Amino acid sequence: MASSRRPLIAGNWKMNGLRQDGVARAKDLAARAGKAAPKCEVILCPPAILVQTVAEAVKDGSVAVGGQDCHAKASGAHTGDISAAMLADAGARYVIVGHSERRAAHHESDGDVRAKAQAAHGAGLVAIVCVGESEAQRDAGQALPVVEAQVAGSVPDGATPKTTVVAYEPIWAIGTGRTPTIEQIAEVHGAIRKALAKRHGGETGFRILYGGSVKASNAKSILALDDVDGALVGGASLDAAEFWGIVESC
Ligand code: 13P
């Protein structure tokens, strides 16, 4: 982690939890974080229906809330979808876009993800744009070109470090207990930073998170890398103590 960029630890709860355990977990984390912001920014991304409840549960502290997805359009005939403005209205400040689970299950292309990130920016939300290669792509030696193409296609023109965070989540590391080597993470994060700097006018202030089987026990060595500015955490974010262990690794 470079000191010029404030680290960010985000918990992606995915489709887990009901109101009672969501609120209990959020309050537990808010109490640990306290009113003064810890060394890193902490955000929770609950299921959409819990965004408002969780935002209310943490409102007096330093923990922020994000959505897990938003629609690219501001409003209209999109049954079951949620706009970025609705998330903001419910108390979110961030939204994850382009998670590999949505790219796969909802056939989201880089263009779709870019449009969602733009919608997020339009509503005043910080977009957390996810990228990451499959195991077959890595085995074929294609991890870097795949990720670079996703960054080029998914991050909108005009993105800035204030409006946009990139999360590198190799698909094969998500929920598997397997992580890339430290060298592999460093290589991909370095390439993402270079690509962002080239396209966005030499800007190196973008925060780039690592995601995929991050736990309290492996967070320290991952977060110690210069180009890793935080973590996007799935399974381990469902346990307040484990998630806090990751925050403390900052
Ligand atoms: P796990 O931490 O469960 O591997 O999930 C990572 C992830 O997909 C976060 O968005």
C-alpha cells in the first residue's frame, strides 16, 4: 500500500443474510470502527434490500455503505432493477459494478459495466469496477491481456480516483480458498495501474483492490504490496471478527 492512497476494505455480502443478522453485523463493525475513521476506509455492501437498513445502522460512525450492482439507466421500465440514484437515496456512497458473478450470470459485457459505472458517477456514487481472468485464461497465459481489456472497456472516460476504484478479482480465487501468488497479484495490479495512468493522464491515484479468498490470515501480505490499495472481501466479510481482522491488517 502506498501512503498517498487511503486503503479501502469493502465487504461484499452477496446474497446472504436477513435484516436481523445484517444489522447485527453492521453494528458490530461500526462499534469496532468507532467514530473516527480507522487507518483505512471500511465499506459494507449488503443486498440491495438491506442498503437503507444497514446505512441507518452505521450512520453515526465511520463505516460507509455500497450497493452490489445498479442499472445503467436512471429510471424506466426495468422490472426488478435498481438505479444508482435509488442506492444513493437509500444511503449508499459506493456501488460495485461488473462483479464476475454478474458478468457470468447476467451476461454483462464490458460495455454494460462501463454504462453502469457512468450511471453511478451520475448519481454521485463511487463505482467499484471489478475485473479478473478465469482459470483457463490464466493457464493460457492470458491473464494480463484479459484484465487490461476489461479495464479499457469497463472504466469510463473521465473516471477519476475520486469517482472510481478498480477491483482485481481473479475468478478462480473467488470463494475457493485459493489465491494467486504475491508475485502474480503484484504483476496484475502493476499492469492495471499502468493502464489507468496511461489513459487518465498520468494519474496514479486510483485505488486498486484485490479480491478473492481474502482472510484475516492472508490479508497482511497481500495488503503490503505497493499497488494493492485494499481488499474486496466476500465470504470473510460475513463474520464481523474475521472481517475486522482484515481491516486491522491495513
Ligand atoms: P471471497 O472473498 O468469498 O472469495 O469473494 C470475493 C468476492 O467475490 C468479493 O466480491
